[in-house]
Amino acid sequence: MHSAQTQPSQLGIQELFKLLPHRYPMLMVDRINTLDPGVFAEGVKCVTANEPFFQGHFPEHPIMPGVLIVESMAQVAGVMLRTRSTPGAESPEQAAPKQARPGVMASIQRMRFRRPVVPGDQLRVRATHLKSLGTIHQVKVEALVGEELVADGELMLGS
């Protein structure tokens, strides 16, 4: 269990729009519930039956594509990394560099999918910073539905 400073305790969709370049249909996080800038974040993706990918991803037995679960993990990690302390920033969304690259995934390591994510699930995504080397950041990620671990692994993200 992670003990976060929760500063702020929650980021809503408007704050996410300021921190992430993603928009519908590729925004894969609805809110951040817990944030320790640069260290840990937990976000939520509410998976609904009217997601555009369900139309073609096994319509008779819809499941969220694993690649989109990984994308959700990367976006929560991106928020965590972009809110690291910046001198003079009064809030986490001000910490994001104005003209910075949007951030890209460099690699996916040891990713495991343990059970399908289906419409009606609330995906809780946790990202924990492990280490950085210059502009490359290694992050441990987990996705849960309720208390059940549905996917986990590590991501390397470039900023």
C-alpha cells in the first residue's frame, strides 16, 4: 500500500486536459484520485458499453483491448511524471512544461494480463516511479477492478 501526500487529493477532467495531450477517443483516464507528484498516482477509467472499441473488439463478448489498458497505465504515469515539482509552479497542472513533447512510450516490460476488463468495470490504475535516466522514466504500473489485479508490468516513458 502506498501512502501518498495527496496534493491535490484529486484531479478532474479539466485538470487532465491541461496535463495530457489526449482527447476522445484516446483519453483513457477519467480522473486522478491520489497523487504524490513524481512518485505515485492512482487514476480511474470508467469502462462503459458505449466505448468505440467495443463495437469491433468481440461485439458478442466485449473486452477492453490490452493495448488500451496499457495506454491507460501510461496516461496515469504521464500525469504523475508531469506533476513533478517545478520551481515557481503553484499547482500540478502548472508544472507541465508548456512546449514539452507530449511524452511517448519507449517500452513495455513484463506486462501480464490476468483477467478481461469488460463494460461496467471501473479500472483503477496505479503508477509508481521507479527510476529516471535523463528523459527516460521507468514506472511500475498496475490495473485493478475492485481489489482484483487485472494487469501489471513496467513501462519506460520518454519525456
